[in-house]
Amino acid sequence: MRQNRAIDVSTGLFVLLGVAAIVFLVTQISNREFTSQGKGYRVVAQFDNVGGLKVGAPVKMAGVTVGRVEQIGYDMKLFKAVVSLGIDRRYDQIPNDSDASIFTAGLLGGQYIGIEPGGSEDYLKDGDQIEFVQNAIVLENLISKYLFGQGIKETPPGQAPESGEAATTTGSPAPAGKQ
Amino acid sequence: MKLLRELLQGMADFLGRAGAMTRFFGRLLWMTPAGLLRPRLVADQVYNAGALSLAIIMISGLFVGMVMGLQGHDLLARIGSEESLGTGAALTLLKELGPVVTALLFAGRAGTALASEIGLMRATDQLSAMDIMAVDPMKRVVLPRFLGGVISMPLLTAIFVMVSLFGVQLIGVQYFGIDRGQFWSEMRSYVELSDVREGLLKGLVFGIACSLIAVFEGYNAEPTAEGVGRATTRTVVVSAVATLVLDYIVTAILL
Amino acid sequence: MGSQLGLAGSRGAVAGGDNVAVLRGVHYAVDHKPVFRGLDVEIRRGEVTAIMGPSGTGKTTLLRLITGQIHADAGTVEVDGQDVGRLGRRELYALRRRMGMLFQNGALLTDIDVFENVAFPLREHARLPERLVRSLVLTKLHAVGLRGAARLMPQQLSGGMARRVALARAIVMDPDILIYDEPFAGLDPISMGVVMRLIRSLNDALGISSIVVSHDVREIALLADQSYILSEGQVVASGSPRELQDHPSPIVRQFMEGLADGPVPFHYPAPDYYGQLLAPGEAAR
């Protein structure tokens, strides 16, 4: 018991090594997202269709992750999906006329939200709503649009599609080429 | 017919044992706050269960990592994704292989040591003597060993995973020529903090289970030479099965 | 012989009819096999009381009833006026602090040395300055003649030495009652003599009460003030060594004189001898 110095030292080294290993694993091999742990602010956006967007999906600007999708709900009165985005506190100068779109990572990857900055001098604050949104592309709709309708017109969100177009489409397709 | 009776008897024994172990666990939990007031005893047992297992954990970790490197590379080469070696290895090790293999090794090395120490003290009346000297052997002998095991296991798991990853890197980067930067950055982009948490949580759960089984078997061993031997064997077997069953349960809950 | 060894039994100053432990009407069974059927034993204060009997009569069980490690199925076990069977854990431990027990094989803790073994109860129960612990431990070791062995490990001790260390440990807290479980088993005559002398002198010098379980009739005769002989779960005889010497009961006679056959039979129950030998080609069953 009061015997071995060597034992004490060995135990100490062991515990140190163990803790170091844990720190290593946490910092070196996982993508550290210490962002939205109460150190951010929330904005909402309403979509007609969120597609395959999941809670926890990244929110990116210019390809850089600035936040995470915190919550996805459905508003029974508006018949829209309401998505809460948690933005890191560091990025507090997002113009309040920016638009939020749902993109797909790669060809068949997970979906995320991309924010394209607008030109306003006023910035988004906690609780604000992003007015301009682009819904998710639903593959089936894209295909049926291609198969059944040629004249694909750009329709602003919320407006009913013009007559003559295939009635099976919902929401407005994102113009090709946007990344 | 006799087979059926033996089967039922076996099940009854099993339930009895499981019940006894649960109550034993309850007692240990109840005593834990008091046990932590004697850090010296616990520290000695962290040495006993943890530091002394370090060699086997690290050597095994290294080789498991290297084998993963070889096999993983071969497998991924078939579908043309060699660069994902780091990711695949990290996720497999972190979430499954690391905790499970560490637990099995722990049961074999530390579990048997704990069980046989306590069993031997039972067989030579040392526990009885302590009881008569008005020292509770549960608090003095069993609890520190249990806590030592519980503290050591997550640490050993982390060390195992870390060493394995270096083993994977050794094969993947040094031998197969995967770019080192890509190896780690690929890993980084797909491994989440929750994966690390999952691995460490499993380490903790397995640690509790294996330590509990070891001290229980030792404490309840028949006070003879054969009894201690049987208890030691049972420790390894029960720990192994418990680890695998818990692995499924924890994985299912977390996913 | 007794005076030669200087072991005159002393009905010391402390005794006087006061009982330090009493068992009354104790019944105890293990797995439906009765061990005790109505046992009555009185351990007198300040004396050396011996518990004797053939193997398997539950002498060790009796000790465990006294220390409270097991509870009687019926009857009472009183130590120092307290009903051991009714005590809660805390009170039981408080009572045990006043008892010392010497196990058959010493039961020293194998991972610490002799000094630490003797110091164990002190370290666990009292917060004493290290110097005081050292003095106490060395004093007790000196009393059993092993002060020089303080730094040896238990594995390095002979059987007799281990038992003496265990004795030092049993007395380090200055108990009121000392219990010896087969203290002479497996000892050579010299060690046996040493242990006998220690038991007696400790009992008288420290004014304690001693309970000795043994079947070494000769040694007990020299040592004990009062002896009980147990058989078939009951007391079959009790009294001073002299009284037992002249006791008429056959079982006492068989025990005291070491006769091979008598009330405790030589033959384990078996079918008729000639019948079994002459039976045509039958496996011995």
C-alpha cells in the first residue's frame, strides 16, 4: 500500500495516456463542430418541400458550413415545412434578404441548405425569417416534368403554376446551374 | 425428457445467478460514493486492471489496425475506393471493433486477475477474517476492484482505437502509398463526435459489465482450488457473451 | 505436567460467574441436515473455554454463531448480553471490534507484509499517528515473539509463525474475547507448546475470555478451565479437564481416549460384509 512508487507512476502514466487517447479521438478524427451549442442564433425558413433534408444537415454559405438544421416542422395552417436553422455566432452579418435553398451534395448525397447572400444592409437576427427560399428538387417531379412538359417556366414561390403545365408538379424547380 | 429437465434447471440457475448479480451490482452502486473516498485503494486497482493490461491492449491494437489496413485496402480496392480506408477503419474501430475487442481482452487479462484474486481470498478465509475484524470486505476488497475496472475500460478502449489507427496508417500510408493528408482528412469529414461518444460509451458499458462479472464470480466462488478455477473460467465466458449481447443492445439503442 | 509448563489454570480475578457468551436452546440446520439440536453453552468471563468433539460436529459453526456470521434457526446467542441474531450491521461490527479471532490457517492478507497485516485493524478502525501504530504493532509482535519478522511477507512464514502473526493481529485492538479455531492443527510439538503458552498467558495477562475449538485432547486438558464436548448437535459433557477425565459416558470415553470404535462407529454404513463378498458376480454398490 505505501509500497510502490513505481506503481503510482505507472498508474498515472496509464491514466494520462488514456485521457490523451480520448482527446486525440475527439479532436483529430471527428469533424469538430463545436458551433451550435448555445453559441448561435436561430432563423427560420418556410419551404413547400424539404425533400430529404434531415435535422443536423449543414447550412452552408459559399460551400462553408456556417450552421446546422436544428428542427424541421410542419405548419398546419400554412401547409408549409418550417425549418429552424442554427447559425454560428461568428456569422452574424447575413443580409436579411438572402435566400435559402435546399441542395443535394454530390449526385445522390445528403441534402443541405445553402444560403446565397442578398444585398441588404440589415442583417439576420435571432428569430428572423428568411423570406426567399428555393425548395428541394424532388427527382420524381423532375423526371415527370421532363417526360410530360416541355415549357418549364420559372414560377415564383407561392404562386399557382400557370395552366398548361403538368399538374403533377409541386413547388418550383431550381434553375439549372445553381451550386 | 431428462434433457428438458436439465434445460429448465439450467435456465433456473441462470436466472438465479442473474438475479444475484443484479443485487450485487445494486450494493456496489450504493457503496460507490463511499468507495471514492478512499482513492488510494481505487488507484491501486486502476493500476491492477488498467496499467497492467496496457501491453496486451497496445500490441493487439497495433496488429488489429494493421490487419484492417491490409484487409480494408484489399476490399476497397475491389470497388475502387482505396482513399476511404481511413474513414472505414476509423468508423469500424471506433464504433464496434475497438470497444468489443478491448472488452474481450480485458475480460481475459484483468477479469481473470480480479476474479482469481478475490476467489483466492475467499478460499483462504481472508474475506472471512476481514469480516470478523469488522471490516466490510465488499468495501475494502470488492468495490475498489470494480471501480478500478470501470475506470480503466474506457481509457483502454480509447488507447486501443488510437493505436489501431496508427496501425492502419502504417499499412495504408507507408505501405500502400495512400496520401497521408487525404487519409486523415477523409476520416475527419465522415467521423462524427457522436461516433466517438458511442465508442467510449460502449467502453464504459462493457467495463461495468466485465468488472461486475469478474468481482461477482470471485466473491461467490466456492472456497476451494477448483472453485476458484471454475470462477475464473466462468468470468471469461460470461464476460464475452455479455459484451456481445450488450454490444447489440447499445448499438440498437443508439442508432 | 501442567505445572511443568507453568500453565496452571487460573480462575482469575475477573471471573465470577459472569458469562461473556451464552447459547441457549440453539437449533441450526444446513440444507435440512441438523447441525445443532438444542445447544446450551456458557462461556465464562476471564476463562479459557474449550469446545471439543469429533470431526464434523459443527465446532466451527458454533464460532460463526458467536461472531454473528450466521444466525440460529431457533434459540438465542448472546454475547456480552446482546442477542447477536438481532443486531444490525453497525452494532454487529461494533461488537466484533471487541472480538479477536484466530483462523485455522492464519488467514493473513497475502498482498501485504507482516507489519501491515498486524496494523490492518488499526488502520481500518482508528486514525492513529503513525508512530503510535508502529509502537502498538511492534509490541504485539514482540508478545508473540515475532518482532524481528515484521517485514517478511506471509508467504515466507512457516505455518506456526503465520499463526502467531495472526494472533498478534487478533490482539492488536485489545479485544475482550479471543476465539481460536483449531489453533494446534498441523503444528510441531515446539510450536504447539508456544501457542499453548501464548493462549494461556494472553488470557490471564490481558484479562480476556478465550474460546478454543480443538480436538487435541491432551493440549486442551492442560489449557482449559472449562471444556464442552459436542456430539450429534448437542453438548454431551462439560466440566473441567479433571471432571471430563473421569466422565462415564461412552462417547466421552471414546473421544478422550482416542478409541477407534465406539459410539462414533469405525465402519461407514455398508451392507452385510459376507453377503456382499459372496454374492455372485455383483459390482460393489
